[in-house]
Amino acid sequence: MGCCSSSGTDPLLLLSTRDGTDISKKPKSVVRSIGSIRESYTIIKTLGSGSLGNVFLVKDKRSGLERTAKELIKSMMNQNELEGFFHELSLLKSIDHPSIMRIYEIIETTTRIYIISEYLSGGQLFEKLVRCERITERISARYLCYIILALNYCHKLNIIHRDIKPENLLFESDAPDAHLKIIDFGISCISNFNDNDLQVSVGAVNYMAPERFKGQVSIKSDIWSAGVILYTMLSGRLPFQADTDAKTAKMICQDTVDMHNTVWRNISTEAKNLIIHMLKKDPKDRPTAEEILSDPWMISYTRSTISDNPIDSDALKNLEKFNARNKLEKSIFSFISNQVMGTIETKKLTNMFLSLDKNGDGTLSLDEIEEGYDALGIPAPVDLNDLIKKIDGEDDGSINYTEFIAAAQDWSNIAQRKELEIVFKIYDIGGDGTLSLEELKQAIPGIKDSEWADFLSKADLNGDGLISLEELKNYLTSNTQ
């Protein structure tokens, strides 16, 4: 993964959006730990292996939730690659979208780095393509919608994935309506990948845009890859494929998209037109992700999938009641929603978020929230702007995915919720049953000293400079009842 820029600056160092916002400084709910992975996780089995290490299925001893642990062996990377990896990781930790795999924790030892992320148990889109000869237009549109929603969000942050392919698209579960998520952001920058080098992993060349073979890359390169995936889902075959990577690359750069096979007789003209536009040789002629979301074919098939997800009136009421007193409290509620709650528990709210996000940019604006109230036929709060300010932990005038999931829940019973105990254990790095200020600052970065002082004055009831679980419960309960 990299960042698109018109300057000659190293893309790994560009941790900013197009409007200049430094996203590397945004609050993150990713834990960074030093020590053995076995202290917090039980390794269940090996899911796969690669040149840099293995991928394990693990269980978090603190929460009981299953996670994926990707192992990176330091000796397999040089210093520049290690530094590049950590720069990319800083950017990746700031990504917050329901169609992108979540990262929860980074564990570092003297010899290895482990990336702990959500376990997507539904398997790869690649596996589904192997099992199915073809995928219907309706289902293909739904899968493409998840991909494009994620790309639209990333591209607005100037982030390019660079390796969109079916192997990097995983279903969150085996359920028929499971979300499809993009994985493996940033991993390509670790390997000695060269856009001019055709000696890449088997199958990767088939999804590469023509400009990639000239050493060029842009956000439109991801659009090409998504177009290849759509072509493959509908026809059951790749648009460009030869017996060698070099010949395949030549086809990609020179040949036109072939739709003369009999299978295309049953595919709608609208679907074929979208593919043709996504597979234009010149990147400037390809549509943006935002334009694809408003394409007639996409709208006709995805309206029932995304736009008609029910909007829950109780969730909107919870938004109104959400009253985190400060950035610290917002961070705790977001951490619970992001780190501890499973996808099954948050699925209803996730679908509601996608329904409210009319322009598909991965955030909710004041107008989009107001439209949600209108859809239910109930008046929006007069102080809707103030409501958004209460929820908006990043002070950017909109509500992101994790902020919405956190604020749309009923926290009146926070003291009884098991998730708070799990979060306490995660924060308690020393494992002594109390939280020191140092542990809290490490777990929740970006909080001002004045806010920490105010927190301790209210939460530390016995004045010992440490926070117990009961004291944390009392502090949060005092503002949620």
C-alpha cells in the first residue's frame, strides 16, 4: 500500500489526507505491546505461511475472542523495510471502515512482530470464485459495492491499496449476507516489490493495471483491479490471461476487453458498460470509486443491500443521549466498540451506518444524520450540530464508523457489561489489577495532561494514584445514568 502524491516525496512518509490533515496523529485504538504473544493469546492453529512468517488463528485470553495473528520475522527484513513497515502501520491504524479488516494489537519481540487483527472466518473471495462457475449480477454487485465503499474511503485519504485481488478479499463469516472486507494493507511495501518487475506471485499480474508495468501507480490502479474482479465474477474467467506473466502483462497493456464469449449474452448492458469503463487503458478515463457508487447498474442492484438497511430509532435516541464528558471517555467507549465487541453484536449498527452514509465516503455528515431522522418520520434534534460535536472524537465535523458504533449503543448499564472488565484487563499491562497513569497513557494516547489530572481527581477515590476496576466503573457510571 502507498499514498498517492504529485510530489517526489517518499509515499511511505505521507501520512496525510488531500486537505493536509495529518492522519498519523488521529486517536488510535490499537494496542502496542512488547513481549511474548503467548502472554495474551492462545495459538489455536496455523492458517497459512509466507516468506516473512506464519499466520495463526489465536484466541485472546482476556476477551475469549478469536483473532488472526500475522507473524513477521525481523531477520527477513532489512532496516529500511522495517522502518517502512512502521510508517505504513501508522497510517493503517488510522483507517476506520466496516469493509476494511481491523487491526487490534501489535506485539513486538526481539525477533518477531505480530499483527493481531480480526478473524474473518468466511474465507477468500478467490475460494468462492473457484467453487462457483459464475456469480450472479445481484451478488456480484453486492460484493463490488463492499470493495468500492472501502476504496472510496481510502482514496479520499489518498491511500492506494495496490494489491486488490480475490485473495485479499475475505468474508467476515459464512453467513449469506456476510460483509466482504479488504485485507493486507501495507504488506506489499515490506517485500522487495518493484512495479517494473514482472516476477511477482502467481496470479498477481492478472489484476495489475497497465500503468503498473511502467512503474506508475495511482488510485485509478485500484479501480482497474476491481474491474478485473467484476469481470471475473460475472464470466468465470479472467479478462487477460496467458501462459506467462510477461505475455499476460502484454495483453493487459495492448488488448481490448473481450466480451464475445457466449456467457456475456446473459449479462446486462449496464454491467458490461461499467466493466469497460473500469478497464480503460488510460487511468484518467476510468471512473472514481465515488462515481462507481452512483453508476446505474450499481444503484439498481445494491439499493436493497445498502440503502434499505433499517434505521433503528433506538440507535438514534442513543446518539442523542450519548454524553461522553471528554476525549478520554470517548476513547474508552470507542475502544470497547472497536476492540472487544464482535461483528455479530455490532452488525445491526454497521448496516445502519452504511445506510446513513449516502455518499459512501465512510463518515456521517450532519445532513446524512438528518436524513436518517427524516426516513423515520421523526424530527431531528434542534441542536443536531451540537450532537455531532459530542460524538466527534476527532473534531473534524463528521462521525466516523467507530464513533457511530460507540455512540449508538445504550451505555446506561456500563458497570454491568463484561466488555468493560475485558478492556480493564487489556489496559492493565502490568497485570496487578490496577491501572497506573503510565499504563493509561500508553493505552489511550493523545489525551492532554489537564484531562488526565481531571480524570484522576474524579476517578481515584482512595487517592492512591491508581485506578481500580470499581473506580473506573464508578467514574463512567456517574455520567451514564
